[in-house]
Amino acid sequence: MVGRRDAKATATAAPEAAVPPASKEPRTERGRRTLRAILDAAAEEFGEKGFHDGSIAGITRRAGVALGSFYTYFDSKDEVFRALVRDMSQQVKEHVGPAIRAATSQIDAERAGLLHFIRFARAHKEIYRIIDEAEFVDPESFRMHYATTADRIAARLREAADRGELRDDISEVHAWAIMGMNVFLGLRYSVWAEDADPEAIADVVASMLARGIAR
């Protein structure tokens, strides 16, 4: 749900790949912890230095693992970057998903999704730089990040329309508009500054979704 450049994405994304490639998925709890440490360290390394200045050595140093452990799961810096983009998309989904599902109405669900995204972005500011760089480092992952997010929003909006909660002409445009709004609100109120209460921001957006902005 993040990144501020023109997505230029298709409405339907390719199926998400495993993180890491299926042939390298860890089979033990220790392996899963090592992989998690590598991905978290990659987020720090790329978030601080960017893709081109970040390095595998920097990632392993931050993760506290041997170079050989990195190559157990990834063949290159490009591969770990692609995996990181997918991983961060999945983290956002897992963070906001339960709150969305627990909501009692669709407007409340969209409010909850924005609220929890802003909180996630405040704790993971590096996600904006990483997703933005993906447009140039790995355009396919960049497009997939946005398209799969928009597809999830569109699906839940259509389900709400079918239940009679939302207008009948709900479309892909509405989904992309909500996603874009959330992206820029996260940028303004999580990355640039934390000078507003996330609850208040979510209230404003929920009111706008429910009533529009016409007088």
C-alpha cells in the first residue's frame, strides 16, 4: 500500500512468488529465524542506504549471520530485494487484515485499514523508500505490490456492495482511489511527520467515504 510514484500498474497482478524461492524455503525453526533476520536486516540496509549503496555484507552484518547463511536463501542482492518487497507487502496485509475483518461495517473496515496502516508505517518508515526503489530495481514487484493491494480492496468493496452497504457502481477506480489516498496519508503522517493523531485522521477519511465532501 505504499510508495508515491506513478504506479502504472495493471489491475490484475501475477501470482505472488514465495519468499524466498520455494527451493530455498527453510525447513527448520532455526532456518526460519535466520531468514527472518536476513529480511529484517535487508529492510534496514536498503531503507537506510538504498538499493545501490546497500550491500550483502551490510545485510549479514546487521543480521548477525555468516555470508554463507545469506547464500543458503538468496543468490544475489537483487533476489533478496525482490523477496523483501513481497515480504513487506505481506507484512502490511497481515497487520491490517485482522482489523479490517473485525469491523462491523465497510466504512469501519476502511477506517480500520487506514488506521493500522498509518501505525505500521510509523514503525516501518523504510517501506516507502524500498517500494519506491522497486519501481526501478524490480518493476514487476513494484506493480505486483500495488495491483494485489488494489485487488484486495476492490474485492471487499464489491462484497460490501453486494450486501447493500455501498453504492451499486463500485469499481476498480474506487479501489485504486482508496489505496492512493492511504499511501499519501501514510507518507504525510508517518514518514514526513507524526504530528496528527492516527485516530483523528482515520475519522476524517471515514466521514469522507461515508458522506463525500459536497456541502
